[in-house]
Amino acid sequence: MGEKLNLVEALNKALKEKMDEYDEMVVLGEDVGVDGGVFRVTDGLYEKYGEERVFDTPLDETGIIGSSVGIASAGARPVAEIQFSGFIPQGFHQLKQHVSRMRTRTRGEMNLPMVVRAPYGGGIRALEHHSESQEAIYSRMGGLKVVIPSNPQNAYSLLKEAIDDPDPVLFLEPKKIYRSFKEEVEEKEFDIGDARIAKEGEDVTVVSWGAMFHETRKAVEAFEDHHGESSIELIDLQTINPLDEEEVLESVEKTGRLVVVAEEPKFAGISSEIAALTVEEEILDLKAPVKRVTGFDVPYPLYRLENYYMPSEKRISKALTEVLEF
């Protein structure tokens, strides 16, 4: 049996275990040292491992990611924190022009075993630039893996896997569920690139990830309670790039219906990719059009409108009704 942890505690546990394993691992970012991170994910690391392995940086996302490129290319394993994902764009060119391309640029002679962590998504009534859900932008970079956990267990397992990975990983942490619940966390493998079937079903496939996975699960459970004849399969994507196409397509082939639920904007998102993939590969098995329940194509609103922006049980239930009654 494992110990009961929330998502913050699970991430902290993974960092400590990997710092014990890798003497060359360092943690850097704004306030990650003395203060233990703005959400306390790095709490206690500075005291345990010292200022040479856990160090605060200036408010400079370009410098944080760029320094990590140098550290990783020298043979160490940096885990860099960007305080909020809405500030990754300040270091975007480092991710696009250097981090994601290094193995290709050097014809395989150099890899970057580095992780960039960032709290992402809404739901905590934050300020402007603190709630963005732009994972699709980073998923378009060949050479950069993008992981979004949905619970303490897969956060713990996937962060350890990301640190072990010889190539760079962007690890986006849904801050809406940082401390919202605890669960047993134990040694368990979740490979980067593998989705998780959280609930089996026969009539509809529902795909989600991150904090929206929990909203989706609540909606699915409520829908089945009111429609006892419906059987819904629920998939937690876990990794955005690489996408577990096989798991999704096998499920849709079985159910013939697909609903994708995501916090991101609808246009040109991961939900669009999943919908297009399904139509390309499973058009003859589909019994209804694919439905997407997402955020809207506007800047992420301030907190008074936050709950209207994010997918709700009502919107998810409406999509399930439409695909089942088509």
C-alpha cells in the first residue's frame, strides 16, 4: 500500500526520489529554492540538497529554459519550473528553436534530458496570464513531449518517467486539482505516450485530460445515473504528445461514438486533432458526428467568468445526449 497524497505532495515525492537517484539532477526556477515554489511543489528540496542543486533564478523564463539547455547539454538533468504556464511564451523560442530540435540538429549526437514543469489551466481565480490552456501549441513541436497528469498517482509516476527520459519533456500540472483530493500513491508505471482507460463502456467513448478529466468523470457518472441504459467508456489521455492514437481508435471502433472534453480553446486544439484522426481512421464505424466540449476561442477570462469558460457537467451531458440520440 502506498501513502495518501495530493497532487502537490506526489510531485514533491517524485522530485525527491529522483534527486536521490541522480546526483547530476538540479532544480531551478523562480522561488523554487528558499520558498519551495509558489505552490510548494519544491518544498524542502533546498534544505535537503543545498543551493548548488536547488536554486532560485531571476524572473526570466528565457534564461530559465535557456540555462537548462546548457545544463542538460553538459550532462546534467535539469528540472526547470516556469511559475505559471501563461509565461512559457517568454521562453517560447528556447523551446522551439533549441530544446525540441537539439537531437535532430546534432544528428543524434546530443540529447537534452530535461524537464520543464509549469502549473497550468484555470479554476483557482487567478490573474491574467495565470490560467492559460495552450497545450496544443507546444504539442506541435517535434522533439518535445508534453505530459498532463490528472491525479496524484499518474503525476508521481509520469514525472519520474519524464526525469528518466533522455529527451525533453514539458510537464503541465493542472493547478485546479493540486490540493483538491488525495489518493493512494505507490510505485506504478505509466509510460509517457500511454493513455489510461479509467472506465470501460460500450456506447460512447469520452476522452479528456488534466483537471477536466474530473469534471468529465462526474458528468459521465451523473449521466449514467439518469440514463441507466447508457454505457460510457472514459479515457484519460495523460500524454498529449505523443498521442496514444491506438487506445482512442480501438475504443471508438468499439463504441462508434466520440466526445472530447478539454479546457483548451476549440479552434486548432488537441480536441481537433483527436476528432480529425477519428474521422480519418474510423469513419465507417462512427454512428454519430464527433462532439467537442471545450473552452472558447477568446482570451482566458478573469475569475468572474471562469466557470462559464470551462466545460461544465451541463455542456458535457448535452454532448453525450446528442451523440446517443443521433
